[in-house]
Amino acid sequence: MSTETLTPAPAPPRTAPDQRRQPIRGRGNGLDIVKWVAVAAGVIVAVVPFIWMIGTSFRSEADLFAHPASLLPTQWTLHGYKGVWDQLPFLRLLLNTVVFAGVTTILTLLFDSMCAYALARLDFRGKTIAFWLVLVTLMVPFQVTLIPVFIELFHLGWLNTYHGLIIPRATSAFGIFLFRQFFISIPRELDEAARLDGASHFKIYRSIILPLSKPAIATVALLNFTALWNDLLWPLVVTSSPDLQTLPAGLALFGGQHVTDHAVLLAGAVISLIPIAIAFFLAQRFFVAGISNTGLK
Amino acid sequence: MKKKKSVAIGAIALLAAGAGLTGCSSSSSSSGPVDLTVWTGFTGGDAPGYKQIVKDFNASQSKVKVTMTVQPWDTIQQKLPSAWLTGTGPDIAAPAPDPNVIAQYVKTNSVLPLTATGSGDTKINTSKFASALTKEFTYNGKLYAVPANYATLSLYYNKKLFKAAGIASAPTTVAEFQADAKKLTTGGTYGLSLADNNTIQMWPILQWLSGGEVTDSKNCSALQTQASIDSLQPWVTLVKDDKISPVGQSGAEADSLFSAGKAAMEINGPWAAPGYKSAGIDLGIAKIPVGDDGTNVTLGSTAPLAISAKTKHPTEAQQFLAYWTSKSTQLKFSKSTGFPPLRTDLSDNATLKADPTVSVFASQVPDARLYLPQVPSATQVDANGYVPFIQKVTRDGDVSADATSAAATINQLTGCSS
Amino acid sequence: MTTGDTTWGVKATPHARTPARTPRWRSRPAWLFMAPSLAILGVFVLWPIVRSFWYSLHTWTVGATDQPFIGFDNYVQLTRDPQFWGALLHTVEITAVSVLLLLVIGFFLALALASENLVTRIIRSAFFFPYVVSLTAAGLVWRFLLDPNIGLVDGLSKALGWGAPAWLASTTLALPTIIFVSIWKNVGFVMIILVAGLKGVPEDQYEAARLDGASRGQLVRFVTLPALRPTILFVSVILTIQSLQLFDLVYVMTGGGPLFTTDTLVTLLFRDGFVNFQTGYASAISWVLFLLIVIVSALQLKFFRYNDVD
């Protein structure tokens, strides 16, 4: 990507007046074919791993080894799912994961949008520093802070508790950053007008900014929810009690040292995907369709 | 400005208040059974065997109640040091599947020296353990862990492929082993499935069979010695020129090659048998062929079980370890998992001998050697020394030159000064 | 524990001297709005980062009674560690290649699929779905898919007579394969954010350009790209940060091998910190990584002129 293409040009070029004026889609049918072939190839690459994964979760080992080129089972078996079901306290894990991912996501939406509101809409000294402090927290892999965080949680007495699981994850720099970029694009005149009417900042945030930000909320909610849902390490660090274990932590045990049954492993992966798929299709309507009102900046 | 500060303080106070609420919930009552927690990373086919031990122990008496939590080994490795430091960890843990890891915990005084040793069912019968094991867990004359299991490696072979190649039985000498591997390598199949990373080590066995060594008694590298080079060279030639095995396989890939019926032999532990059978392999299991000097050798692998130095119940914890390693428990465990018993007084047991799978693994217990026993920084010697060494020589390296550079790396890690 | 507190407490002090143009009452609520987030991030991220710097100045091991202070020796040792240089190189390679390709492919997909109808929506979902799957699951599935014996990729390739490369066991193929999977995983994210950005480009800008006879390429270059600048900034900063911290995918697929050819800074620091118990040394690696990320992000923000978008 060259520097030039990214530099904004002040104005569109003026071309010779005699050039044919034609709507954009009228041109380059050949290019269109190439484009759709490329997109179709991409879709296949994107989707096939999931079809294979679901298919293989229903296969026996013998079938898998005998027909590696086959996308779907030649014989279907449920033993992968039985294996997972028999060995895990499934509902308990599911409940814990829903509580962890759900409650944390709600808190994250609140705290992130509030923080982003200040960063995007208010002028104050130290704004750049505050923004950087937030951004910097994105820049450290969790492995680095694991030991100090564990020791902190111990001193707070938060190990093996729901709030120990939730509060440290109740805000995310990613969400703040995304909200901030979004809020900036909302016309300032809206809150100026409300302020003249004597509205407080909280009122502006709540009744002007948030209602206009549904697409951003849906995006952050989905991305946070899935990130938390998929998070294996954090719940395992905070909790060692089986009562507080989450689904990925339970499923991780099928991927241990001497795994001999691919179907069980992949059945576990498929199961952990289902709630995400549901969340995804629920949110997808919102954040792709709704986004057209206000652009993400 | 004042207000801002108070907000900050308020936020911190709120966090702290939450801390206070739960801080006092961890009081243990004096009556009722003593609760012991155990962390392990055992998964796969042998996992139910360990769970059964805990269940049986809890049923056998009413004074101690053990709860075992299974987590991935990676997680235990990341969490256990901090957990034991802060005293929030389990009373007992298997810190890793690698026995050498105990050295690190001994260094930081995190594990309890075991004193309840001796004979009888209530004591840890160290004298009955396979000798390599007690030695491995003893530092400065004190025992710091017991083996949670003991696996030996055997030679798995595919009877169908053997028949097709006209070979009647599994190889019994190194010469036969090498000749068979070559003969069994045809267009579509490999003679032997060797892994060199993310696996239980197979290559040291090949070297040991012909008089090679990885390290010597002073923890110096022995890879560069002529004997070691000579032991390795034929296998390297077989892999590079005769293509008896794919290069650079991980343990999982090596297993799947064998499961797919595309390799005639593989060296592996007892945990692999159920998977191979369910993949439909006509399976044979044999002892590792006899070495050039006529002695038997194979690799033994064990996971340590250790007690936290900060446990409130050292007596009960040791009682549990005594139960875990007791004769009757081990007999039951061997029967259900196919693992050989970690005790020498079970090697002649009739029921175990009758089991065709267990008997092969159990019969090799006296010959088994641990990989890098008590070598300082053993995990790094493996990861930065031996693994890359094998990966290099099987690709485009030169055995003697690579051995020299691997030796330098290893000696630096172990602090060997000769 | 009070880093967050003092840092912003102190920084907030001069607000009284802000120019009169800015009404005073605007400043105070700002910190109130940010308090929960900053408190949490301060306690659970910023302070631990500072702690890890402290560790990096010691031969630090969890639980040891003696943690000898060694100044910057860990950092000096890093400069002589070939594994560190290798990991740094791979990390930079993975980041440069994958971020660049992600932006190009993601932008192409966004342009192709920006219109709203059932087909584009379904296709967008297909591309986006890999992003919401955990890296561990994705790594696992791809490890199996690429397995020379059971995997579909080599199964098909053999059926077509192309042979079966050992993707992850090859010193030359392993790194590109990881980059490919990383692109597969993230391209939908880039696409979806850019689609959202495209919707924000006012139609009249296109209209004006079209009236001036701009070609399709010119429209993209002179209307779309400038208007997308803040969005591209967001995406590239996030992708770069994520990519420089790549761990799970590599850990699951190759563990850094073969012969360390896919080792990244985070797999290296994981090994040193948690397998070899050299927390001090691992912390030094993490600080190098941290500074690298800070510098790269600062350059990106400067390059995209982050400040003038608001």
C-alpha cells in the first residue's frame, strides 16, 4: 500500500468534459467476473474448514483415516458428542460461561462507552495521555501480566469468585477505541443544542449519543462477547474450582497430551461454536444493516 | 480537583470492598473431614484411571476428602508457581508431565519433603518403586515427589503391513529393526513413524540401543562422542536416504500416520493402544528390540506428584500419596489403563502378565531409563539442544558437526565444565 | 495498584488553567466518565506492566526467596540470544505480510460486498465467521486440515496427484502457512469494519466525482480512500497490535517449530517464562515487544494523522 493512495486528495480530479458520463456500475464487466470468481473462491476457503470440522465431529477414526479426501463422513456416528456429554458437567459449564461472558459484556459496554464519550466528546487537559493510557493496555500480551495479576487477585481475595472473574475484564481498550472512533463521527451540533437546553453530560451521553450508536454497540457487544466466550486462559487463572469453570476450559481437556480421538475433540469445538454462531447471527443484522445511518469513523 | 480524587479513591475503595467481602470466606472448619485439593493435567484414555484412585480413596476412609481438578498442563504450568507462592494453590499437584520440573520447585522451596516413607500400606513404599523413579525425585537426600504413573515405550507394529512385506514377526535386534524398517518402506507406506517435536522422545532410544548417550554422568553432553555419533548415523541415513520415516513430525502427526495404516512401526506408550485399535489397525505390540550389546533398554516416562510446602495438612496429603502408590491401587490402575505398574513388586503379578498389552509394557519396567534424569535445565536441554539437533541432522545437517554445536549449547545450559 | 489513580490525578490537575474557550464544567465530568475504565485498566493492566518491568531488572523467579537485582543484564543478554532475534524477525515478518495483505484483501472484499442485499449479507457472514471463532479452535482445525494423513488439504491434493506437502513440518512452508491461517481468521474483521466505514462516505461525494467523469479507480482513490482514513487507521492499529502479539495460533499449530522457524516473541516469552521459569528474562522480552508495539502504533497514528480527524 503506497503512501500516495492513503493521502487524501483535496478534490476529485476534473477530467475532460467530453468524456462520457456514465454510472459507475456500467463499466468493466470482465473485471466483474474476475471479482466474483475471487469472492467465490474466498467463500470456499472461509467456509470449508467449518464444514469439515462439523463433518469430522461425526466421523469414526477408521473412516477419517481411510478417506482423508472426503469432506463429509461416509458413515455418521454420534460417539464424539457422546464422549463430550458423558465427561463434562455440561449445563454447569454453559451457565458459568453465559454468566461470565454475558455480565462482563454488559459492564464492558457501559464502561467503554462512557470512557469513549469523554475521549471523543469532551475537551480536557490530559486527553491525549488518557487515550494513550487506554491504548497502551492493548499492547501487552496477557502472558506478561499474568503473574502480577494473579498476585493482585490474591491480595484482593478475588481468586475463585465471580467478581474476580468479571471485574478485571469489565472494560476493554478495544471497545473504548472502537466507540471513540464511532462517537467522533456523530455531529457535534447535536450535543451543542442539547447543552444549550441545559442537558447534563450524562443526559447527552444517554439520550443522544447512545441511541445513535446502536451499530457500534452491537459490534462491540458481539466482539467482546465472543472474545470472552473464547477466552480459555483468564477463567482458568482466576478460578481453580470446578464449580466456576467455563466451557472452553472444560473442552480444553479433550485436547490434552495424548489425544487419540479426533471426533471428540472436534465435537467439543463445534459445541463451543454454537452459542457464538447464535450471537453472531443475532447481532449481524444490527451491525451490518444498521451501520448505514452513521458511518464508523 | 478534590472531587476527582475522591472519585478515584471511591473507585479503588469499591474494588477493595469487593475484596473484603470474599476475603473472609476461606476459613476452614475444624470438625468434619480434612479437604485436600489436587491439580493434575491428566486427559485422554488414562484419565478415568486417576479419577478412580481419588474415588476409591475417598470411599476407603472418612477423615480425608480429596477433590481432584483437571486442567490443561499449560495452564498448570502458568498458574501453579504463583498459586503455591501465595498459598492459594492445591495441597497436591502434578506440576507437569515432565519429572524434571520438580527441580525448579525444590529450588524455590515450594514443595514439601516427603517423610512418611517406609513399608506398609500407610507409608510411601519408596523401596518398591522402580529405582530410576526414587532417584529422580530425590534432591539433596530428600524425596520431594512420588510418581503419579510410569509408562514405558514399546514397539507398535501393523500386522497387516508386516504380512504384506513377508515379515513374520516383530524385529528383536537392532539389525532386524533397521532392515525391517527399510523393507517395509514402500511407495505408499513408511517403515517407521518417528516424531521429533511435541512428543515423547523416541530418538534417544535409538541411540541408547547402539551405545549412544545424550548426556553423561556429569551432566555434560555426550552427543559429540564417537559412540553417540555412530549410534545415530545409521538411523539418520535410513531417514534421509531410505525415507523410512517422514521428517519433522510432531507426536500427533506420527500417531496419525500410524493410525492411517501408512507406517508399519511406531515407538509409543500404552496410552496410544486404544486409539490405534479404534482406527482399525491390526495391531501388534512388542518389546523394543535388544540393543547391540545384548541389553534391553527403553524410555520411561513419569509425571510427578508433589505436595505444597504451604499445605495445612501435610500428614493427610502424604497419606493420600501413599494410597496412590500402594500395591492394590497400582494393580487396579494398571489393569484399567494398560499402564505398567510403577512398583517392582507387581512385575510378576499373574493378572498383569495375562494381559497381552500390559505385560509388554510391564516387562520393560526394569530396562526403562528416564530422559535427561536430574539434568539441570532439562527442559531447555531438550528444547534448545536435542530437539533442534535431531531436526537438523534429519533435514540437511551433518551428524558430527551438528553434534558439536548441540553439545556446546547443552553444556552451557547444564553448567557442565569439562 | 495506585498507578492509574496518581497518573491521572496528577495529569488532571492543570485543567483549571485550560483556556477560557473551553468551559470549565466540561473537564471534571470527563474524568468521572473515564473513572471505571481507567481504574480497572490501571489496576489490572497498567500496574502489572510496571511490575513486569521491575521483574525484568532481576533474575526473577516466582516464589524464590532471593531475586537478585541485575540491572539491564537481561536486556544485554537478549542482544546475544539468537532465538530472540529469530523470534523478533518472524514476528515482524508475520505482522508486515499479514497486515498488508489483510488490508488489501479486506478492502477489496468491502468494495465488492458493500451493497445491501441477501447475497452480500450471507457472503459477508461467511467471511466474518472465522473471526469470532477462538484462535485455539481455529488453530486446531487447521492443524488437522493440514495433517498429511487425515487432513482434507493433502487428501485432495493427493487425489489430484499433486503430492502431500508437510505444511507445518517444513522449515520453509510453516511460516507462510501460519500467515495464511492468520489472514483467513482476520480478513472478515477488516472487511466488516471497512464496510461500515464505506457506509459513512456521503453519497454526494461520489455523485460529485461522477459528474466530473471520474472513473471507477479514481472514485476509489480520491473519494473512498480519503474518507476511510480513520477506519483504516483503526483497523491497521488493531491488526498490528494483535499480530505482533501472535501466540495461540502458533502455539497450537507448530509450537514455534520446526527448528524455531515459526517462533514469535510471545511463544518465546511463554517458553522462557513458564516452561523454563525465567520470569525476569521473559519480562525483558515482553518489554522489548511492548516498546516495539508502542513505537509502531505511534508511527501509525502519526502517519494517519489521527489528531485531525476530530
